[in-house]
Amino acid sequence: MDALTLIREIEAELTAARRAREDARRDALALLLNALRSAEKDLQRPLSEDESLQVLQRERKKRVEAIDAFEAAGREEQADKEELELEVLEEFMPEPLSDEELEEIVDDVIAEVGATSIRDLGRVMADAMPRVSGRADGSVVSQLVREKLA
């Protein structure tokens, strides 16, 4: 799904949420749409599919961090609001990779770049991340690569 299709889909969902008077969903969709449009404005051109995915990943990461912070501070109401935003956001994210699929990709990249030690981490990550784009967290990929190269 390209960025323009994604933006149109979110706009349609936003309209539907407004009509159904689903305020929390409407607000979450509006935030998401705003983040995508802001990124387009910064680049002064439409986003590519990868770029729109990066925006979604960034927004997802913000929500996860906010949920942790609010829960740690005992602010359940705010944590619940962030969780709802996260659920809405994840509707537009691609299916996450299974552990097996991720391991296979990492093994392939290690073989392709001829990585033999932890010093090759950067090269492996540079090749692996575009392949898992939006479907696996960078820290998880990094941890797996480190284990394989250790």
C-alpha cells in the first residue's frame, strides 16, 4: 500500500468515525493523519511507502513509550488512551514477521554479506532493516543479529 492510499484510507476511516461519533477513534485517526501530512510537508512531496511506514513506526514507538511512562506513574487513564491510539495505529501497519521469518531473513543477510563477527553488525543491520521494514522492531533485529554473530 503506497502512502497516498494509506492517507486516503485513514481519511475514510476518520470520516466514518466522525459519523459514528466514535470520539476516541476519531482523535487517534486524526493524530495519525496529522503525523503523515506533517512528514509530507517536511519533505515537500508525497511520502513513499517506506517513508509512510517509518512515520507509523515512529508513532507506534511514541505510543509504546508513553504507555510505559503513564503506567509507571500510575496514570491508568492516560495509558488506556495511548493504548487505544496504538490499537488504531496498528490497523494500518503490515503483519509483523514471525520469529522464524525474522531469523530466516537475518541468516540470509549474514550469509550474503559474509559476516563473521560482531564487527559486521552495521553491515548486517544496514541490509536487514529494509527487508523487515515496519514488520519487526529494530531493537529486536539488532538483538538477534548480535546473538548470531557472537
